[in-house]
Amino acid sequence: MRTIKEELIWLNELESFEEAKEKISEWIGKYNRLYVHSALGYLS
């Protein structure tokens, strides 16, 4: 698993703070759907 910096920030030239907020929000949503979480009993 890579970090948000490796998967999003370093690979994209974000034009504005608003664009960054939108892309980060999308990335977090994707992360929460795809990766299992120990606090949830290893469920996604």
C-alpha cells in the first residue's frame, strides 16, 4: 500500500486548493472502500 503522497500528491500538479481538497476527498473515499481496516475486524 502506498501513501496519499505517493499515489496522489507527487503524481499530480494540483492547480488550486479547491482541486486539492476534491482530489484528496476522492482518494480517501477510494482508500476506505478498497483497503481493509483492523479496527473494523479487517473489513473494508
